[in-house]
Amino acid sequence: MSGHSVDDIKKSVKIYIGVFATLAVLTVVTVAASYLNLSNGEAFFLAMIIASVKGTLVAGYFMHLFSERTTILAVLGLTFFFLITLLFLPYITFIDHAVI
């Protein structure tokens, strides 16, 4: 933490408190929605929307997906490269051993 200034830390704390408050409000909304007279499909749809918003907040801020975009894209690119390599590895070995 030696590379962070006090202002940066205060800004991060404000963001985390705001996200926590939003998650708390969305939890109250989820509980309140359970008391609504909705069909099973409507209740499920509403619950999934609320859960998706909460999941996006958690992943985006607490897992730093919003602030570290270049690192994440680099890791995704490397993962995609290895995926393609592993998918074509059996094909390459088959071609190498094929008798023409």
C-alpha cells in the first residue's frame, strides 16, 4: 500500500461504502419483493434481475473488474490462446501421425 496516497484510499473507501449500501438496499428490495403477489415466473424473473445487479456490483468493484480492464483483457487473451491451442492439439498430432 506504499504506492497509494491517503486521498486514493479515502476515495476507495467511499466507493466501497456506497456499494455496500446499495447491496443492502437491494437485499431489502429482494425481501420486499418476496411479499408481492407475483406468479412464480414473475417472482423468479424479478429475483434474477435483482441478483444480476448485485452480482455485477460485487464483481465489478470488489473483484476490481471495472478498474483493471487492461489486465483482465490480457488474461482473457492469453486464456483464449491456450484454449485454441488445446483444441487444435489433437488435430495437429493426428495430422503429424497420418500416413499419406
